[in-house]
Amino acid sequence: MHDIRSIRENPAAFDKGLRNRGMEPLSERLIALDDARKSAVSALQAATERRNALSREIGQAKAKKDEARAQELMAEVARIKESMPELEQAESAADKALYEALAVIPNIPKDEVPVGADEHGNVELHRFGTPASINSAKQHFEIGEALGLMDFETAARLSGARFVILKGQLARLERALGQFMIDLHTTEHGYTEVNPPLLVRDETMFGTAQLPKFEDDQFWAFSGSSLEEAVSAAFEGQPRDAVRKMIKDARYGMIPTAEVTLTNLVREQILTEEELPLRFTALTPSFRAEAGSAGRDTRGMIRQHQFVKCELVSITTPETSADEHERMLACAENVLKKLELPFRTMTLCTGDMGFSSTKTYDIEVWLPGQGMYREISSCSVCSDFQARRMNARYRPASGKSPRFVHTLNGSGLAVGRTLVAVLENYQNEDGSVTVPAALQPYMGGLARIERGV
């Protein structure tokens, strides 16, 4: 969420940031909405002050036994009171119009972020490892299905497209990867493990900006009775807005990433500077509707509706967030280094960044079956953009007024995609898969996955 005062103070910089994201300038419209809001506030305030002043005059008139003057004043007070609901409604509508306009505008990129329209404008930061030469490299789903341990057909019968069933040692390998990641981040990288809810309220989704703009990308859960009440209301002909409100009040969002719950741990709080930075990690299922990905990665595990992810979140002061961003990136990269998986790190351009981000690094792992690098982690710094939506602040050690915290999030890593990378990079010509050394303790010492194991 943007601060309208900041937009007023420097509209040119705000519009430049939007242009870099491929958007039209909006400062003039937003300032006009704020002017309308201020006018509505002033009108209501003036009416309130006039009513209060008249009430005092009525008392004075009555004290002087000037009944005619008192009646005249009372008549004016009555007219003002009659106008108050309309003034209050105008103020509420103007405030809502500005709030809703600000809520759907993405964060402004940092000055050092490369300007570009899409992924072709991303800039490589560095690489790790050299991709191995694998003759006739297979894709992960070919490997998994040949092992008899990866089943998309049955998953489709149970749940539809973009689901998978893992069996035997592949199921164990996915579990091992998640356990390895969470152990690494808590024992070596200083993150606090959290086991958060998977279902959250709308205001929690709003805090990290999944709402309102990306409502169609989310999965929603309802109790049977609450959904039945909303459907009944619709059939009874109740107004559409009323039915929609019933649905929203009854639903829970299924988290698309633990970023949602971990970041919101500090919502509506005033922390002390001494408490910062806070670093949280969680290993959770995640759920995404993938509404905008029709036809993309339809085979395999790259783009699933349900997947496991190890999330990293940091809460910092504004002065330390840039350094924390570099630290978070290093923690995520360390997972791939320990697994000895080749990767490259990209600085995303302005046209490829996420909605809340002011700067993002993507880590892309090498997939020999596809012959390309694919994203396995995004690490983003969001400045105070999410904090404003959550009202998350801290009190500086100097004792000055509370300030908004800065928030950061990153994948450390996406477990399913890491499984894909392991299968493709550690595949053998006989169809077996070597277990990376770092994972063997989590696999009971198993060094190779073969068919029938």
C-alpha cells in the first residue's frame, strides 16, 4: 500500500516507477481522489463544528431567556443534523475510493532495478556449478514414471489436472528435501521455525497483497453450512453485494505460500527496534489456482495446484532491509550449493517483478531434461509496502514515533521443484537416480533410487 502523502510530495518519482513497470501514470488521479476525500472530511468537520457552536449559543440564549433566538438556533441545528448522514456517507465513500485505488497499485521498483518489459529484461547476477553432460537426458516425469513412483494419472482421477502422487522412495525423497531445508535454515541460518495455519482470513491475504488484485489466483475453503447460506440467499433474490459479502465473511483463503502467515505474524503490532530483525521459516503445503497459466507446464511437477514449500520471511528496519535481502538470497542459494545443483541468480527487471516487491532476485536451477534454467526461488524485499497494509510498525531506539517495518520473503526452496532438479541432475543411464550426499542421512543411508525400491 502506498502513502498518499509521499505521492503528493513527489508525484514525478511515483509516476516514473509506474512507467518502469509498464503502467500509466496515476499520481494525478490519486491526488484528485485525495482532494475529494479532504473536501468531504472538511465539509463534515465544518458541519460538526457549526452544530457544536450553535448548541453552545442555544444554551446562552436560553440563559438570557431569549426563546425566539433559541428556537431559531435549534432549527438550524436540526437542519445540520439532517444533513449529517449525507456528509458522513460522502466522507466514507471518498475515503473508500482512495483506499481501493491505492490497494491495487503495485510497489515502486528501486532505482537500481533494471528496466524491462518482461523476463527478457532480467539481468544475470552470477552462476554456481557447471551443468553435467548427460546423454539423452530425460525430464523428471519420465524418470519418475519409469521408476513407478510418480503417478499423474491417478492424481487426475482423484483431483484433476496439476496434481501428482509420489510413492515409495520418491515420496521419502520429497520429505527428506523439506526436512533438510528446514534444518539448514534453523540450525545454520538463524531462522525461527513456525508451524502456521494453512487457512487464513481475507484481511490476512490483504496484508501480503494477495487481495484484492489476485483473488482469482487463490483457492478458498468454506464450511458446508456457510456456503449453503450464501447460495440460499442468492436464490432468494438478495442483492448481489449482500451475497458477495456473505461469501467473503464465510470463506478462508488457502495459503499460496507461508509468506502470508509468517509476514502477518507482526500485523497490528508495534515492535521495538531491539527485537529486529525477526527471521521466520516454515515448511508447509501451498495452494495456487494458477489462473493465468493455462497451457504452461501442463506435464510434470513444475506448476502444481498443491505443493510443499520452505518459506523464509524477515522483518527489519528500513536501514537494514537491503543487507537482509542479500543475506536471504545467500541462505536460499546455500540449499542448492549443498545439494550440488547448478544454478544462476537473476535480478528481475521492473516488468517481471511481483506485485509487492521493490526488488527481486530469482534463483534458477539447471534442468538437463529441459535443457534450461528454471525458477526455483524468488527472494524479494518489499520495503514498507506490506507493513502499511498490515499496520506493522516498530519504535526506534531513539524514542521517536513508530515507523513501518520493512518485510522480505523468499523461497528456501520450493520443495517440488527441487525434487525435479534432483531427479534430472542425478539421473543415471540405467534409469536409477543417485541420492545427493546431503540427503542420504535423511533417506536412511539410501544412495540410489531404483525401480521397485
